Amino acid sequence: MKKIKKKIAICAALALVFAGCGNELTVEQEYIEGQTETAESGTEIIGTEQEISAEWEEEAAKAARVCESWFDFEYEAELPYADGATVEALKAAYDKIDFHGTFEVGNTEVYEDYKEKYRKLVNEEVPFWNKAGSETFYLSEYGVFAQYPEAEYLYYFFDVDGDSAPELGIFKNAGFSCCIFDYDAEEDRFYLWHELGSTWDRIGGTRKVFWERLGAYYLYRFCLLDEKGEIEIESFFFSYNISETERLNIIEIPEYMDGSSQMKLTDEMKSQGIFTTNSGNWYFRVSDEDFEELENRYMEAFEEAGKQREEVTYTYEELFGAEQ
């Protein structure tokens, strides 16, 4: 998530003032570690630490509950429900987000040329530039590829960024994040376009990413990426059992990284919400019915993406031929 690393130091004082609401969970730790942007991303920090801290203190004072992070809600059976007007505003905000993705083909006339280029990348005949464009690596020197040198990889091959030319995704079936590479024909260079930081991330189509995990906890994240592979819109909601008869359903306000089209919160809405001091985000508790409405829309798109994704997934031999 874009804010966690940037703001955690800023919010240390707030965390001391406002006690956390529960214990951290391993699965959510994985989420944060997987989705946190690094300093390489170049994300700009807006405002000074003092300005941000003061702003968050003011926001926290308006909230029904203040927690350090979203995974501190586990034992909070007494969290208030959002009222009807707030729920309708949340629904309107999520109605602007299209979970459904398409795996765009792009210009198929360049496919054979691009396959030959990407074959060289996979066979380590050429390096690629990292996300920041500051350093080059051969595949076996980088991250997960260095950790699993003997792995049998699978490949996505379609127009991931929407520029009409195909990108290449490299991943394992399980236990492995996916790296998506872009070939710049003008520069004759390869770039790491986007790295799915968690094994639970799934490509949802051109510029779309899902993160879904089911079990005792039902966790749903969706991102729309821009043409450079940076997060443009992010949404997140989750649900789990408080007891045998009651579930806690939480929806986060969608984040637009340029600050536009966000749900405008009134002080009345904030008085029903949960404010988190490590990210400055707002969350609201909703009924089972309202949560399931959003959950069903998400899962319909997630399952459809899974079917389409199979059509652009290849073994090495299927994509490049038998010789390595």
C-alpha cells in the first residue's frame, strides 16, 4: 500500500497516544509486506511530517474508533455500524470501480518479434532494468528468481499495460510472486513494469490486479494500475467471524492516488468510522447484506478473470518453443 512505509514513522507518536485495538495477524503482515512500495518507486511525500501528523491528529479526534492498523479490529465486536447515508456513499464510491478486466491482445502483428525478444530475457542473454531504472539485472540475479533458480516457471503473454504491445509475466503456480516485464522497442531495453508482491496477487486483466484470500478471514483487494505499472486506484474490504453468530464486515474507502474522486467524508460520517494511524485511512463497518453485495460483485469479476487468464498463460515450450 502506498502509505504504510512512508507514514509509519510519522505516526509513531499517534500510535502512543491512541492505543491499538488488537493483535497483528500473520496473513495481514504478509499483505503489508507484499504491497508496501519501496523507496525505489519514487512516490512523493507531500507535506512535512509535522503537517501530516497534525492533520491525522485532527482526523483521529473525529473517529468513532482509532486503531494503529486495519488488522487490529479482530476483537472489536462493539465497533459501530455505518448509517444508511454513509453506506450509500460507500456504495456510490465502489460503483465507480470496475472490477471486471479484459486481457487485451493488442497488436498481434508484433507478437513473434516480441516473443523472440522476451526469449532472450528469459534465457538470460540480456538484462532488464529495475523499476526505478537505476540498475540492471539478469533474471537469476533478481529477487525471487535468485531464490528459486531451479523453478519451473509459467508465463503470461498479453498487453498488460494497454499500449498495444505485449508484456511478459513470469511466475510459478504457487508460492511465488509474479514479475511483469515490458520491452521498450525504441530503446531496445527491458524494464520491470510491475511486481506482484504477494503470492496471493492475481493479474485481473489489462492494468488490473486482485488480491483475494479466503478462510477464517475473507480479504479482498483490487488495484487499477496506470500505464507505468503504478497503483492508480486501490480498494480493500474484509470480513471475519467475531463469534459463531456474528461477523465483522469492514470496507475501506477507495484510494485514488492522485487525490481525485475520493469519497468526501462529513464529520458525521467520520463519527461512525475507524481511523488507522499507520496509513491515515478510513474504514466503516457494514451489515452482512451490504458486504455480500460488494463481495459478490468482486468475486464474479475475480472468477471471470481466472478463466480469461488461462488463455494467456503458457509454459516455456508453448510460448517460445522447445529449445532454451
